[in-house]
Amino acid sequence: MQETPTWGAAMGESAMVGESAPVVLVTGSCGGIGKVTADLFAKHHYRLALTDLDLDQVSEQASRLAEQGVDVEGFACDITDAHSVGRLFDRVIDRFGRIDAAFNNAGRGGGAVPLTETEDDLWHACIQVNLTGTFLCMKQELKIMSAQGYGSIVNNCSILGLHGGASAPYTASKHGIAGLTKTGALSYASKGIRVNAVCPGLIDAGLGLKVLSRPPEVVRSLIDMHPMARPGTAAEVASAVVWLSSPEASFINGHMLSIDGGYGCH
């Protein structure tokens, strides 16, 4: 029977210090959800490998956490480029030796343009970042975790990975992430690896801030689709990600966790 890795036997115990502490990779770490999630992983005594497109931003983020005593390193990476992703994972392993958990958070929006009016460039950009980027990162993570014999991956999907939406490229890319999540969970469970996803609704951070900047009547209609009648917070998403990454969720695999204030109940 697959045993739970000893690094996570109890989150926050004194054993989780130094090189025995788990290592988590967070992509899109400088975004609204990524930043808050990285901070929460740090509070749970993880060692952090952070990556984003902008080296200056991710270096600044890593420096801020390092000043708080966190074992952290920032890396620049273009997740749409296989060579850049391969180099990222080589550097993370050189620095930390392993990857216990990963949060594939990097992504982009797709606007709200009708399908027939969607430019081909927008379609390709959205699919490339959200779907191909997640695929390339998962490919590397699963290789590393298979060799280790354990690991946990959490993908940032969306409620639009479970339902239809106004943006064809965004909705399609997120449905693709749902498929990658379930396929990874089925294929690698025997290797001791769990693959899950969070599916946020409207969140007052990151891409959600752009949505909340739309005309008031549009924002109101979107909020009204959430029975709790408010946007969610980055902290609420982060809590779910950290929990899914931990041994407390050790029998949860292939799950699409909605964080949507009841949106999915419609």
C-alpha cells in the first residue's frame, strides 16, 4: 500500500524544517492568487520555488519572503516554451533536490468576445498559455514525482472549466485543464501522485480584478450568478490549494474543487 510521504505527516510540525521541509513549485507566483498562495505555503513551512514571466518581479517576491526566513528561490520562465520549462525544472531540482507539490497557477484571460468575433491570435494565445503551459509543466512534474514515488499537483482551472462561458478561448482552455487533471490523476495514481484542480468563480484578485472593473451593471449581473452574492478572495482559493497539496487530502485525486459561492448549483 502506498504510504503518505513523511514530510507531510502533520502540517506545521517541528520536523518540517530545513531540508526535510516539503518543496512546492508555484507558477504565476506574482499574480493575485499566486502571491497569496505562495505566502500561505510559506506559513505552512514549505520551501518555495516561485516562477513567473518577469524576473524582476519574481526576484522581488522571493527576496521579500527570504527576509522572513523562508527558504525560497525565484525563477523566470515562459510556460508556453518547452525549452524554458525544461530549464526551469532543471534549476529547481538543482536548487531543492525534489518537488513535493506543485500549483500550476499561471494563466491569462480571454475577454468576453462572441466566438464568431474571436480573433485567431487571441484563441492561440489563450490556449498556449492556459492549456499548453499547464501541459508542459505537468509533464515535467509528473516525471520528477514518478521518480520520487510521490507528489501532489494542483491546477488552477475555473468554474468555466466546468460550465459554459462567454469567452470561447478561455472556456475551452479551462475545459482542457480539467481533462489534463483527470487524465493525470488516473494515469499516475499508482505512482503515488495525486492531481487535483481548484475551480474558482469570480475572485477579487488577479484576472478577476479586470472583470470587476467592467461597467457596474455587468459586474452586478456576474456577482448575482454567485448565490453568496459576493466575489471570492485569493485567500479562499489559497486555503483550498494548500489543503489539496497536503496529506490531509491524501485520498482526494482527480477532483475539481469549485470555489464559487454556489455558482455551480444553478
